[in-house]
Amino acid sequence: MIDEGRSPDTASATDMPVGRADDVAELRRRLRGMRLVTITGSPGAGKSRLATAVATLESAGGSRPATTVDLAAIAAERMDAAALTAVFADVEAAIAADTAAAARDARDRILLLDNCDRVLAAGGPLLLGLLGRLPSLRVLTTSREPWRLPGEVVYRIAGLTTSPAARHDAARLFAEHCAAASRGIEPGPDAAGDVAWICDRLDGLPLLLALAGRLAATHTVGQIRAELGKGFDILDTGPGMGTDHRHRGWSAAVDWSYASLSVAEQALLRRLSVLPKNFSRDSAAMVGADEHAPAAAVPARLVSLEAKSLINAEVRTEAASARFSMPTAIQHFAHRMLRHAAELDEVMNRLADNLMAWTGRHGPHHVIGIGDRRRLSVERDTIRKVLTWLPAGDGRGLFLAAVLAVAGTTAEQRRADRVEVLRVIDAAHPTTAHRAVAVAGALSLSCWYGSRQRALELAHEAVSLIRRTDPESHLAQALLNAALARERYGWVDAGRADAQAALEIGRRLGSEPIVALASAHLARHLLREGGVAAADAAMSAALPEARAIASPEHLGLILNTAGAVALAEGDPGSAEQRFSERLGFAFSNPVGAHDSVIGLALAAYRTGDLERFLQLTALAEDDELAATRLGLFPHWTAELAQAHDDVAREMPAGRASAATRFGQGLGLHRSVTLALGEDAAGAWAAPGAESLSPREWEVIQWVMRGLGNQQIAQRMNLSVRTVESHIRNIRTVVGLRSRAHMAAWAARHSSVPLV
């Protein structure tokens, strides 16, 4: 129970836990300045191993070993006040008996109290007394929650890094355990993808990585991944770690904490398991509040669960709503307990009802596309989870499918959401409640993504249903999406009629957003008919409003339309500005990027820059970029043909061939980068890019748009500290000095897709 520790000459580099060098250095610094330091963290984070390394290294620098007390043994055997008092008395006696230490007033003595979770209340006064009687004693403790004693410094640790930029500490530890279990055979390069997936799945938690690595004695890495894809039970059946019962499997590790929670805290943890891994305080209240637990009680319980290292606080800024995350292993454990308690259906029904109330709180515009998309995007993953659970005949599913249709913020998300929304619609009976708004939502996605036939079918059904059942504001929005689908797929006159009808409704209702979007639609028709002045007037009125309310796809189309109008007016400079503005967010929403590049090519032709014209038209032939074509500016075809004829006459063949080769085979992101006018140097190679994680590329995207750290934290649902850490890592890996250098480097090297 009390271990006098190892001698100073036994401390070595082997005592350093993988990936914890910075933590060890910081803890040693804090321990030298404070008398009580507590390491906290999720079950399996490696608190004991880290504390032992710190205590060993600290004691190795003096003449005395550290004294270590494992308080988990007391909690397991006989957790009573008398036993605990006796342990503290034995510790004090052991230190006092060392005459050399006593002469120095225990100045160099380190006391490590390990696994203090179950003795915090009873042990707190005893620890304070010990610190008071030995004023130079330094105490390092580990616990899943703090003591909350005066002068205590809390140091919370998370899982090991899984970013390649940090040399993947989690992967190194997993490989070490694989090698130990399989006679020195580590995972090879061909298993790198499986290893990365496993490390992410296990949140980089050392205990879980060790349990998974030990399965290598009987499983390949691919088989370990497959088993973990089914759940975490495999980590209960393999060989455990040591004699501590908490380390014999993932369930035992989490159950140690779960058993110490109050009944109300256990209930909340179980209910949180139905939410996505990253969730908001609002969604926590949706599942946590019931007739026995008011919503007002949920925040305090979230704070308690966070303090006990069972969930993590992700955002703590004044402007952003608080968000939390739950390690995957804890989420699986809590979900298993939820099923055992037979609460799953009750909790999911409550969540579905509360989501409907939450999304409808600010009016129906939010349901089908005009309004605060950012607010809805916060709960996108929660909505998707509920939709997978709701039965086919449940009208709530159709309502939430309509919400999902406007919740995605990237093209990748919106493509996936289209598939899910259509699944819900196709599974529901034609008379199920809320079908009209669901079909309208599906149309709002299908006019950009998906097949021609389905988009036209949805256009007809949405307008027909809403015309019979819903208010005019809903009808106007359905007409706008129908107008686009019909215009895009060849029904130009029908599309114009839909847009004109939407404009009339918008004017009748006094709705500036509807008027703006309808005017932008009609501007393209005016342009085709030669009404350039009328089209320009329509766009001048529509563009400011559209920037504030349009979906990313609609805004991109409106900017392209504004560029086309500027070209028709003989103003290539303004046209280039509009097309470039649209390409500025093509990394996340590329629909229509091809049209923007063609527009830039025509602007270059109008200014006599024939070389750039050839480069841009070559870029436009790239398969990835061509796939983003909307084709809503057919009048460009003749001008493009004329421009190519002029180039053939005026530019030497060799120079024209070189310009054409310059823009071939680059892919979507490099093509967009070069179309925006960035220097081509290095466009085919991105030193350091392969070392950045997708999350770090997402940070770079927001930096390129000029956002500060707090704004990025709000957009990505992270803490400001986490964003700062990502930016430091990006600068270190790539060798950049400032945010401006970061944005310029990313514009040249965007070969990794940005979200």
C-alpha cells in the first residue's frame, strides 16, 4: 500500500510515458512551485503512469525516493475513516522516521497519492493536516476529479495525439503493445489507415490502446478494427493490464467512475449516450430534463460530470454556446447501461419531441431554408441520430428531415443529408404529417445534387403539396427551388414562371429575402433575353440581401449571375471580382465553381490576357472541376468559341500549348487556387501538407477567410485554447511565421480537401 519508490539511480528515459514528455515537464514545473498538484483525466488516460514518471524524475534529482500510496487498494478493501486515518499516519511516520529528511523538514520529499477518486471526501481533511504539519512536503495526486482543497493545482490530461503532425503518439503506443503481444512484430505501412482509425476510435487513451494492442497476439490490425467497429466488448475479453481490477477491461475502467456518481448523474450520463460524440448544452437538456429533473438542473450536472472527467467541455467563450464531448468508450458504456435500464425508447422519444420544439421556436422559415442556418447546423448530427431511430410512419421524422435539409454547411454534408432526407420521405406514407415541408427540403438539396429526374419530380410534388396545405411564405420558397431545378434541367420557361410567381408572393408579403432571391433568378432570364440593364438593376437590389440569407449554393449562383451581368455590361473588372468571390468558398461548397472559372476566363479574354484565358479554360476541363458545372449561362458558349478562334490566330502555337498544359490535371482544389490568381510555384507539391490533420486543414480554411481564434472556435465548436494549439502546430510543422503566411501557403498548397 505504501511504497518507498525506486532509488534515484533507477530513473531513466524508459520511465517516460509515450507522448507525455511535455506533460511531464509541465507537471515538474508546477510541482516545484506548488505543494499540491492533482492530475485528472478520463478513465484510461494514463494518470498513474504519468504521475509515477514525474515523481521518479523529481526524486532522482535529490537524495530521497518518492513515497507512493495507492489509495485504490483502500477503497477496494475497507473504505472507512479509521483505515484512511491509519494510512495517513503511516505515511507521516515513515517520513518523520527518516532523520535526514526530518532535519531538512522533508524539503526534498515527494508524496504520490495515486487513485484518490473514492477517498476525496474523507481524505481531504487528512491531506490538509499532513500538508500543515510538513510545510515543505510536495504532494502529487491522481484522481478522476479534483480534491477541491485550498492551494490545489489541477492538471487535466486527455488522450494521446492522433494527428500525423505530432508523429502520432497514439499510433506509437499502439504499435508498441502490438509488438509486445506478437513477438516484436509491429503494424506495417499497409496497416497505417487501420491504425489511425483505431487510435481515433479509442480517443488516444493509453489504457484502451494497450488493451487493443494486446489483441495482436490473436488478431490482425484489420481484424481489431473490425471488432472495434462493432463495439468495445472485445476489450473486455482480451488480456488485461496488470493486477488492478480497473485495468482488466474497458468496462471495469469506466464502471469505477460510474459507480461513484449520484443517481441523477448516472441517469444524465446514460441519456447523453444517445447524442453525437460532440453535443451542445441545449441537446443535453433535451435528453436530461424530465418530470423528475427540470431543465434548470441539467447544467449543474453537466459541470459535475465534466469535473469527474466523464465528459469534456469543448467551448468556453462568451459568444458561443457551451459544447461538450464524451469519449467513445464512455459513450458505449453509458449506452449499454441505458439499454439495461430499458430507457432507450423513452429518451429518444423525448429527444425527438424536444428537437421539434427547438427547431420550430423561431418560425417556419427555419424549416425550409431561409433563416439562421448556423443555428440549425449546431444540431445537425443530433437530428441525423434521431432520424435513424424514428419509425417510418412517424411524422416527426418528416419534420426533422426538412430541418436536416438546411442544417448542413458543406457540400459533403449536404450530399449526405439529401440521401437521408430522401430515405425518410420514401419510407413514409404519402399522407404522413409534415410531408410537404420534407419534400420541399429534399427539393432544396436535389436541385443542386442528385439526378435530373428526381429533382423535377420533387419540384412538382413540393409545389403541389405546399400550394394546398402551407402558407404562401412556404410556397414562395418551394417555387424558388423548383425554378432552379426546372431552369437547370431544361424547362427554362417553367423555371421563369416559378421565379416570377415567387417574386409576386414576396412583394405581396413584404418579404425582402424572397424578393431578393426571386429577382436574382429572374436576372438570368433577363440576361438571356438581352435585358442587360434590367438584369443589372435586379442584381444590384438582390446581392446585398442574398449575402445575408442565401444558402452557400444559392449565394454562389447569385455571385456567378452578378459576374455574368457585369460581363454583359462590358465591365470585366467587376465580373472578375464576383467570380473570385464565389470561388473564395469553393473549397467547402464547390457547386458552380466550373461556371466561375469559365467566367474568369471570359473576363481575361475581354482584357486581352489570352494566356490566362487559355490557362483557365484548361483548368475548367479538369474532371473534378467540370463535375461542379451548373450550365446556367448557355450564351457563353458562342463567346468561348470565338475567343478560342482569336487565340489560335494571335498567339504562337508553342506558347498556347504551354499555357494549356499549365492548367491540366490539377484537380479541384489546385485548379481553384490557380484560378484565383495564386502563383503556380509549388502548386503541384505541398511540403508539410501531408503532416496536417483534417481538423488542422479546417482551421486553415477559417484563417484564410480572415476569422480570429475565437470566431474559429465558435464555428468549429472547439475551445479557443484548442484552436491556438492547432495554429501553433501548423506553424511549427510547415515553418510559417504568421497567419498571413499561413493563408498564403494554404492557397498555394490546397491539395488536401478543405471542409
